[in-house]
Amino acid sequence: MVVASMLSHGASQTLPKSHIEAVLSVPPLKVTEPRRVRHVSVRNTNSNNIGGCYNIVLYYEKLREEEHGLFLVGWIVESLARVLLDYPLLAGRIQKKVENGDNMGFEIVTNDSGVRFYEARFPMNLSEYLGLSGKESFEGELVFWKEIDEQNPEFSPLFYIQVTKFECGGYSIGISCSLLLEDVMVIENFLKNWAEIHNHMIPQNENIKTPIFCHPLLKNEDSPPVDVISRTPCQNGAHTMPFKITAQGINFNMELWRELAINCLDEAEQKLQQKLGSDFSLFVKESSKIIKVEGCSSKSGYSKEVLGLKNGIIQATWNDFGVCGVAFHEGNKPIHVSHSIGSVGDGHVIAVQYPKENVSAVIIVSLHIEK
């Protein structure tokens, strides 16, 4: 068995690695018409900085027999294909936008290439795993991400899901999503809608004993080829901190987003009690059709307008975004949920309008802290 070494309570421990049992691409249940496009503008970066991902892992105990066994993943895949009808961008791909021979940035197209789905098992009980000290450093075994190929981005999935079954019957659902798609409100709504479809689908199929996407006899106990399951190594040490903008009636523009991001970086430095790097990449979702990525420096400072908004900038928690109650089987809410921003270099700041519950916007700061 391949193991990774870790420290727990001062003693050395070993943690087994997950075993990938199946890999497939899951497109929406029907062809997406008309095609949708999201334009990606990249500015002031040394390279085409289109990398990084948002990770979320939900952990569930086994409460009923249908939540385990051969058919768990089959039903999850079937409900996933249905919910993607409403979120086709997640199953799309990014491609270079070229006009008159010039590179004009990128665009994400809903070409139905599919979400990349992994089925895995982990040789440990769920309670045992959750009791480990420092388990966050090894959570990369439960959520899959492969960085976008900058030379040939059209071949890279933007959204991955990994369902991992533990020995006790518990399981985890790990989601990784490109920062070019990431929007806390969209992911929150996606998970809620997915779970709702999943819960309604199974009672309607009481007489169907096998889900459409279940082929247990085709599984190979050997690991898939390395090039299929190779993932981008997790960069440990990234600290993620969400902020809510509660002030109302704000006319957001790129300059204001930049200054709000710098203010939140300053807040993060004070709370972490250490100086962080000055360079970061700012991701701003201006609308469902446009996202801007810009290289910034915290040395730029901010204006009196942002100083006037300081009282309306509040540190949030991930629990504020409503995914802790997502149940794929009625009554079985996750016993633990973790969030992170992966593949962070100097740092990322994600900004998005969030018109919900007396909040006008959300800013997520993720910075790499040298150990």
C-alpha cells in the first residue's frame, strides 16, 4: 500500500492514499442550445494566469443502505447529468480567442465536453480520517484537480468531482472548480439544486434497481493509467479568508474592486499577524458573460471611497454560504465541510457581486504562507 507520512500529536503517522476505481466525463443530459460563452480578459500578468481552483469537500455518514454499495455513484452521476442542464458552463471548456491572428484572451464555451468525474475508495473509516490532526494537508486525496494547460486549454476540464467511499460506508464528495467559473453563489445554488434533483429522482425510480450510469462489472481493480489520474500537487500553506461587503447601493467598477481587494488583503495581514506578498491575481466576475483576471500589487493603496466603506467590510465564514445543509439523501446532512483555494502561487483574490441577505458582494482572499 502506498502511504504518505504525516505528524499527529507529535508522533509520525502514515496515511493511505485513495484508489481511483473509475473515471468518466459527464455531459449535460441534453445538448446545450443555444451555446453560451463567457469571455475571459487577462491583464498585467507575466503569463496567461488562468490557473487556480476552488475546492469544497462534503463528508457524509452512511445512514441507509442505498447510500453505499454499487449504486451510490450511479445515482450521483445520473442526477449530475440532469443538474448540468441548468449549469452547462461547468461542463464547457476554455479556448483561446484569436482575431486577425492576434491573441485576444480566452473564452469559455458550453460545448458539452463534460465534467470530469472520479470514483475512488479510501482504506480508512470516515470517523478515523476526520479525527486525524493535520488532515487538511492530505485532503488532496479526496478532491481532484489538474491545472489548465495554458498551451492547449481546450483539452482541460474546468470542473472535477470525486466521490470517495470510506470503509465504514461513509463517503465524501469533493468538488474542484476553475477560478474562471468560481462564484460562491453559483456553487451554492448548484449544490442545492443537485441534491434536490438527486433526492426527487430516487423515489421516482423505486422499480428501477440499477441506475443508468452503473457498470460495476466493467471496473478494474488495477489503477487507471498514470496520465489519466495524475493530478496537480496541492500547494500547502494557503490560507483562505472570505469577506462580505454589506454596504448597499455601490457602483462597482474594476478600480473599486481592486481597492476593495487591497483593503481585504490588509485585513488578512492583520488577522494573520504576518506580512504577505504584495503581488496577487484579481478575479472579478463582472457578469455571467465576462470575467476579468488582472495582476495587481497591494502597494497601490486605496481611495477615500474604500475608507468610507470600511465599516461595511466584514470577515465572513464559509458557513455563511449555505452548503452545510446540502443532503443527497434526505436527513443526511454533511458532518463536515471544508473549503480551500488550490494551486495558489503569490495569491488570488476573487470578487463577485452577491445580492443576497443584506450583502452586496463577496471577496475571497487566498494567500500562500511560507512555513
